[in-house]
Amino acid sequence: MAHRERHRSDRIGWLRAAVLGANDGIVSTASLVVGVAAADATHQGVLVAGIAGLVAGALSMAAGEYVSVSSQADTEQADLSRERKELAAEPQAEEDELTDIYVQRGLESGLARTVARQLMAKGALAAHARDELGLTDELAARPLQAALASAATFAIGAGVPVLTILVAPTTTLAPIVAGVSIVCLVVLGSIAARIGGAPMLVGAARVTIWGMLAMLATAVVGRLFGTAVG
């Protein structure tokens, strides 16, 4: 029976994107809502601010992720193009280069040469992309996918404080939004830590502390400016 191992490192890419998007959605939108509510804004005004924060934040996350990952994809394609030209111009030198890589990883010189030759015979560019450049199909940059995922996770996170506004009374809007958001941050941090194999308490504390600080800061700003305007 084949022995199959599952490693947590396989989850790093999507876990990072999902946690980052949802965490940003909760923290930024909740902080905005708490700040506006602390300035004695109307219930409708706070709701509009929350929805605006959700839409703007989701689009901003999508745009930022798309630009960032597109730059990564451009770099990957440039490296592959250069490698393709080198393989066409100097195949023996490229075989030597791949052999040296395997020797540095612990193979004997003769075996390293055999491995390099056989892998290049089956797919020279793929072999160099994987072992020289560190590029694989699984980890390849996908700008549109990254943008949509970031926007979606941000919107889901931002939906927490926005939905809370709809049911919370105006007089206690700020503390209720803050409380619900903090609970969600604790849950989010715990789940992310559990999936990633880290201590759940540490994972929950990391996102919760920063979220509380952000909401506290905006509440102070909202109260100061609200009092000054009033």
C-alpha cells in the first residue's frame, strides 16, 4: 500500500490569502464603523460608511493583489523565456548547471549527471524551472485568481460588522460591532492556526490584539473629531 504524506506547507498559499483577506475585511471595516459611530453619526450614516468600506476595501484588495501577482507572473515568464533561450543556445552548459545543482543537494557526480540528463530528456525547461528557478505549476502566479480570492475573502470579513449594524441598536452600536468583530477575529485566528499547525491561542491572540488596537484608535479619533465638530 502506497504511503502518502500530507504536509501543512501545501496550504500556505491559499491559507495566507484567505486569512489576510478576511482579517483585513473585519479589522478595517469594523474600525471604520466604530470610528464613525464614536463620532455620534446616525445609524444610517454608520451603515453607509460600513458598506462603502466593504466595497472600497474589496476592490482595493483585488486591485492590489492583481498588480502584485501580475508583477510576479511577469518575472516568472521573463525567467522562463531566458531559460528557454539558454537551453536552445547552450544545452550542454545547461545540463552542467543542472548537474551542479544536484551535486550540491547531495548526489554523487555521476548520478547527478544521469539524473540531469534523464530529466532534461523528458522536459528540459520544466526541469530547470523547478530545480533552478524554483517554479512549479502548483505555485505559479495567477493574478485573476488571486484578485478574486482576495476580494471575496475581504467582503466576507467585512460583512461581519456591516450585518451587525443592521441588528444592533444605535445607542450601543460601537461596542456591539467591536465585540462581535473581536469574537470573529478570535475564531478566525484559531482556525487559521489549527489548519497551519500552530498553537491556536497564539494564532487567535495575534489577530485579535491588532484588531482591538485598530478599533480603539479609530474610536478615539472618532470621539475627538465628533466632539470638535459638535
